[in-house]
Amino acid sequence: MRKLVLSIFTIVLSYYSYSQRNVVLIIADDLGTDYLGCYEDYKDTVDVPNIRALLKKGVRFSNAMSNPVCSSTRSGILTGRYSFRTGVGGIVGGAGGSNQLDTSEITIPRLLKKFNTNIAKANIGKWHLHQATPASNLLNPNKMGYDHFEGPFIGQLPSFTNWTKYTNGVSSNVTTYATTENVNNAVSWLKQQNSKPFFLWLAFNAPHAPYHLPPANLHSYTTLSGTTLDISKNPKSYFKAMLQALDHEIGRFYDSLKKMNRYDSTDFIFIGDNGNTIQTAQITNTAKAKGTVYQYGVHVPFIIAGPSVVNPGRKSDALINTTDIFATVLDLFGDKSWPTLIPSNKPVDSKSIFPILKNTSTEIRPWQFCENFKLTPDSTDGKAMRNKEFKLIKLDYGKEEFYNLNTDPDELNDLLKGNLSSIEQTNFNYLCSEMTKLIGKGSFCNSSSDIKNIVDQKSDIYPNPFHSYIRSESFTDREIYELTDCVGQILFTGKNIELQNFSNLPNGIYFLKISNKKNQTIKLLKE
């Protein structure tokens, strides 16, 4: 009888602890690791005591990977699925364009509702997964499981002090500083929930452009003038002021939770959604900043803190993705049955970080993956996969790059430009194989013998790389030429290829077949 009572007490205590659990996901917009002194690769630092406060009660992940841009990272978090599955590969409504997120996707709030209808669910702040038109789109956050949505629907605000907010589909003009308004809205919503457990997605627009001087009481950068000229000359200084203002308001959010006696029962997840922009990047080659699959574009701060963390104050070098937040949030609420609700045609890629939080495991996956693709393709589109030491990049136009991140974290020395050692070749083959299995089609790396034969063939075609015209001293008007791209699509077939202007083709790898030269296919590179 005593054992039975003890078992019942344990079950009740376990249920109570989960039923009172709350989770807040805090997203900083366009924030890599190099402005945070708590990260090993920092190059500058900002006084952010409230973000740092999470370190003592949590786990800091030193090897977290996002996608290169905001919409694709957010779709991955919400659905737990990589971009090639959701179709959201770029910036919705941004340069190059992206598909919008299918509203039929299974999401965190939809699963939480099935698990426990008492859990309150809100998205406060930036959405950026759909266009604001037609007007019916404005209710998509609610359709996809949130009880409440309040914030800017699009990506970049026109101004942090004059912007449009949408509250469950209804628009209003706001002149309150956006970062402050986000916290005001979050606190107001939480006060209405009384003692309900809650999941809050708190997505700030800061420190994303437009760069500006925040209200004076939110930062300590007193020498900044705030003029348009000064901002254009010193965007990094204003970025830092915006980051400090964000930290100040995060601290005010903590204080409100403490007054409501909700702080100690809340787990916090803090992330940046991608790396820093060209204007704020602290690397020499800014072409590897936000919007690219290079480390600077996808290595982001990632901290989980709160009562679910065992032995807090730790650092983990585990390979984790922002996509893993999906499974982790469900685990934090105690939902273990969600995988049974996932249909076979909608596979979830997310891996729960819960075992690392509980200090029962040091790893959850052997590799990380990220990708970038747009409706109008460009040379930055591509995919990348890394393990603990090496990283393989496969750009969509055909170029491959391979780096040792332990010795070359800034990705300056492409190992494919030289001869690979046996260890390097083994890791290259492994990452090629894993990426091919993940994507589920074709061979993902140019490592087969037929491609190597093409690459090694010599020809008198010039220039190679070419920009517009392809020429050769041996071209004649009797030959038939066929130019294809790297996936076999025929772009030109016929005579007199030297008269054709190919300047409109995207940069990448192409193959030229010549009819009267048996078995000759020549690889060309367009730059």
C-alpha cells in the first residue's frame, strides 16, 4: 500500500511539474555570435547582462546552426522540417523571393493543443512566413495553432517608431518603439492567462535594420548623434545600441514574469535567427555573411535556461540546429507522443535537445545541415553539412567547397583546391553520402568517375571560366553543339555556338557536347 501511494504521489508530482511548465522562445533578428563576449569567436562585445543571465541557469551551445535567412529559419523551428521539405528556402517577400509556408503544416502550437488544451500559445512579434496580402493571410498564425498573434507581419520594419501591428488579423498603427511594444504586448497577454501554462514565441525585429538610435533610456551609447549620415558611416555602433536596447527590454520582461511568479517555472530559449548582415559583419569577406551557408551566415547564439536544466552553467559543443527547437519545446512540456501524430509524408527532422539539458547525453546528432534557395536563383543558393571537424558546401550552380572548421573556422582554405588526405577524403565521402541520403535524390557530390573524366579532359575552348561567349579555334559550322547545365537541362543545341551570348545564364557549371568529337564532353565554368 505504501509503495502504491508513493507511486501515485510520484506520478502526480511529475504531472504537476509539467503542467506548470512554461516555455519562452526569444528570437533576436540578424544576430550572430561575434557581438557576444560569451562566445569563443566574438570579435566585439556589447553589455547584455540579461542575455548573459541565462548562462548561469542554462546551457550555452557553441555549435548551433540556423538557416542563412529569417523566414527559412522560422519555418524550420515552427515545423521541425528542413527547407527543402517546406519549400521556404529564402526570405518571404524579400530579394529573390521564397515560397510561403503551407498552412497545412503540423506546428508546435498545433501539437501542444492536442497534448494539453490548457496550454496558452502566443506569437508576439515578427511573423514573416507569409505575405500580408490577401487579408486572409493575416489570420494564418491563428490558423496554424496560436491562440494569439500580435506583431508586425512582414520582415523589416520601415521604422521602429512608426509601423503597422496586426493583432489577430486587425491592423493598427504603432508609434511606440517596436522592441518596447513587443514586451508590452507579451506582458499584457501573459497577465490574461492567470495560472495557465504557456508557450510564448517572442520574436523581436531588433537588432535588424533599419539601424537607428534607440530611446536614450534603453542603452548607454551616449555619443551617437542618430543622424542619417552618422548611421550610414557607423552602422555597427547603432547595431550595438539596438542590441543593448533589446537586452534592456528582455530584462523588463524577466521582471514582469517575476512579479507574476512565473519566472522560476519558465524555460527560456534564446537564439539569433541567422548571422550578421554585410553592414554589421566583422569579417573581411562580407560575401560570407547573412544569406550564405558559410559559418558566419549560420553560426548563431543559442542558450536554453530554466528549471528543466540539470547542472546549469554548462557549455555544450553538440551539433544542434534551430530546427531542433520544435522537438525540444514539445519535450519541455512533457509531450512524448507527438511523433505518432506525424504522417509519413511529412517527416520531421527535429531532434530533441532534452537529453543534453538533463545531462544524460552530450550529442543528439552526428551532423548539421542548412540550406538557402530562392524563387529567383543566384550564386549564394546552396546546401551545407558539417560534422564536428569538417564542412561540405554544395552550391546549387555546381561548385563544391570543403573546410576543416577546427583549423579554419573562417573557411578561408578550400581543401578541394588541393589533394585530400585520407582523413579528409573519408570525411568528404561521409558528408557527401549523408547529404545525398537526406535530400533523397541523385549523387550529391561530383565524386563519380564519369564526372571526374569530364573534369580532367583538356580542350582549346576559351575563356574558361566564361562570362558571355564561348569560343574555340577548332569550332566549325559543320558541328552540332549542345550546352547543358549541371542537372542535364539543354540550354542550347545547334551550330555556330560561338555567336551565342550566354551572359544571361546564372554562374555555375555547364557541359558542352560536340557532335563529331566522339565521347567528348567538356566542362565549363561561368563566372
